[in-house]
Amino acid sequence: MKPYRIPQLAKPYTDYDMIQRHAELPPFPDVRGHLLYIFLNHGASSPQHNGELYTLVTTLIQLGLDTHEVIDRNGDSEKDIMRSRQLKVLAGDYFSSWFYQLLAKHEQIEMVGILSTAIAELNVMKASLYIKMRGMLLSAEQYLRHTVQLNMQLFLSFTPMIEESIADLWQSLLREFSHCETVVKELRRSGDPEGALDGYCYWHLLNAATEDERHLLQDRNIDLKDWKKLKMKYKCDSLLKDKLHHSVESIQAILQGVKDESLIHELTAALDRFLLQMKISGQAAGEG
């Protein structure tokens, strides 16, 4: 199998000067991409010659969808806010549009249909989640479950192309890795009330807080000092870190049952890569 190099292949499509200058983009979906690449390229029936292409276009689509989700609430001026929002809408469309062009260029028209269907289904699921959020019909655990499912949905569309003997392993690991990525994102966004609105910590606090505290949260005008006090009081970050720890342990337990030496080597490398990224991210956050 060729070395995993999807982040490098994606750079010509993602490193656009104007976007880089004026809009902070969400993280590249590297962990799910690495996992997809491994499973698409393992086994006699997998389309090895297209594994890299399929992984590249899927991660670009996911980055586009994630970019549309990140809309600034703050800015130095109304002009800054508007510019950032416009650029993120355009950036999301720009990233997603490459999947049509790349697949068409390689005459993978059927895959255009498969991924287009997956995107449509994902958007229906997302709309359903938003309706529940607006109706205040979610617990923190329900929010996390829905979000993990959304984050793995696009990648699940490749399950029929994966060797049948490892399809269950693929789905189990995709869920756990998606859970890890989702929890890391929730930890990252929980640092300030603006970024954390509608995230795991917000829903946990709404369910755990006193009536006066809930009113403060529902007004969506809580300052940073009060937000940090509530997070500490109700152990938001500790809960998320425990979830991350348990999910990593689950991945390690699953990997212990893999007998294929080449597959376990690739999957262990993917986990090690993820753990290293978490460590670097955590160090950067500590320095900040």
C-alpha cells in the first residue's frame, strides 16, 4: 500500500490565500480519512487504484461541510463578521466542488452519484438535529450521539466497497475514531461561550444547572468568567476527557482482536498518528 498522504494531496485545494488570511477553517478530517484509506486499500475486492482518489474527495467534501458549520459570532467590526461569513460559505462550496471535478476527470461518474446521495442524507439528518436543538429536546449525550453519527455518515457510504470480512471492523473503528474526533472538537470549542454555544458543554449545563443558571445560558449572553465557573462546577471538560480516554481504550481493545498483521500495522499507525496530533494540539492549547 502506498503511504498515506491525503493531507498533502489536499493542500493545493485547501491552501487558498484569501481564505487563509480572512477565515479560520475547521480541522482537516484526517483521522477518518486515514481510516477510509486503509480499508479501501485492504483486501482483494477493494478498488485499490481508486482508494486515494476516493479518500481525497471525501475529505474535501467533509471539510466543505464542516466549514459551512463554522460561522463567526465575533469580529472586530460588522465588516469583519460579514467578510468571514461570506468567505466560509464560499470556502465550503469551493472545497466541496472539487469532488465533482476530480471524480469526473477520472471518469468516476457512479461515485459522484453515491457521494451526492450521501450528502443529501446527511443534510436531512442534520436538519432533524437542528429541529431538536431549537425545540430544546436534547440531552448532552443525545447531542453527542447525533453529532458522531453525522461525522461518520459520509464515510459509511463506502461500506459496500470494503472487503466483506472486515466490514464490521471498519464500522466499529469508524464509530470510535469519529467519536474521538468529535470529543476533541468539543473540547477545543468549549473554551469560550461563543464557540461552545449548542455544543456538548452547553447541553450538559442546561441539563445539570440550577434554574437561574439555565436562564443565563438560554439568554446566550454569558460572559467568559461565568462560563468558566459553570464549566468547572459541572465538570464539563473532565467528562469530555473521560469520554476521549474510554474511546481510545475501545479502539485499542478492538485492535487487539485483529489477526491480519499488515492491517493491524496500518491501523496502529493511524491510531498513533491521531494520538500524536492530540498531544500536539493539547500542548498548543496549553501554550495559548
